[in-house]
Amino acid sequence: MEDYRPDEATHEKLLGCIDYWRSRYLSEGRVLPRLEKLEFRPRDRRDHVESVLLGEANGKGAVLLALLIIIYRLRNNLFHGLKTLDILNDQVENLKTATYCLSIVLSAVPSNIVHPRHV
């Protein structure tokens, strides 16, 4: 995914998505303890996500990868960590944003699965 570079219009939309996660996980240029709730595993590249959130890495591929990692962690926590449905109410905005961001990615990434060629 680091090799894929979205076009400029897609990148701008993805930056809007990253802004949402920045507002959620940063305050005054510092990472909030709330980021711990994503429960990164050792190979989940938390350092990469933090560098994008902090604006240290802002290339097109870097932003896309960080966004997908955040969404992946939300997905894993939802399906493997959520024990009661009342907690789901606290995740509505996160899930809405994640779904919107995935729709941007799916629309932009070249794929015969997402964009099948009609024969």
C-alpha cells in the first residue's frame, strides 16, 4: 500500500479523514492516551500512525496506510473486543467516519474486484 499513490483529489479527501482521527487522538500536538484504545499489536506500525497523526509523515502513501491501519484496528476491536452493545453507541462517529474513508479508498484504488471490467 505504501507504493500506491492516490491522485490529488483522493488525497485531499483522505486528509479530511486523517483530520477526524487527529481531532480524536491528538491534543495540542500530543498523542492522547485514547490512542491506546486502538490496542495496537506489535506489528501494527503504531509509530507510523503516530507520525502521520502528528504531521511528521504526510506523503500520499503514508496517509493512506495510516488511515487503513486505524480502520483495521477499529474493525478488530469491534469484532473481537466489544462485549456489550451499549459500548457501540460510543463508536457511532468512528464507524461512520471509517466507512466514509473506506468508500474513498475503494473508489480510488485500482482493483478488478471493486471495479470489475465487463467482458
